[in-house]
Amino acid sequence: MNDQANAEKDRLHVLQQNASNTHLSLHQKIRELTEELHSVYEREARLLKIVDKRDKQLDQVAGGRNIAVPSADQCSESDRGGNSLELDLLKQRYVALSRSKLGRLQLWYWRFKSGR
């Protein structure tokens, strides 16, 4: 009988330790997930601020006002690489347009419409 009582106490003690360890591991996991959620939220908030800033700039362009273009220092390396290729392509298209009769007429019309 005494052996049964000791075995029961041991089982209860092991069960109690397992429950305590499970609680601690779950609490740690909850803290990790909370920290991850907080960092994702902060990143999302920064991205939304950037989007809002771009939307305001686009609204200014639509309103006919000029906006400040970021300098090369402010652009990341990947932005500069892609933008320079796009800029070169646009320059080539502009030169081709400005050399054709219809292109010269279009450029004259744009200058006329802008009041120059």
C-alpha cells in the first residue's frame, strides 16, 4: 500500500512538473509571437507612412504643382539601377519622338499648352 501511495505521489509530481513546463513554454511562445507581431506592426506602420507620403506627392502632381524629386543619395542601390535603365529608355524614346514630324508637332503642342 505504501508503494502504491509513493508511486501515486511520484506520478502526481511528474504530472505537476509537466504542466508547469508546458505553461512556461507556452508563455515563452506567446511572448515571442507578441514581439514578432509588434515588429511586423511597426514595419507596416512605416510602410503606410511611406505610402501616405507618396499619395500626397501624387496629389500635388495632379494639382499641377511640382514636387521634390529624391536625390541620388536618398535612393537605394536597387532603385538607382532600375531607374537609370528606365531613364535611358525614356531618353531614347524622347529623342526618337523629337526627330519625327509628328513628334515635333506633339512637342510644340505640349509647349503651347504649358504656356511657354
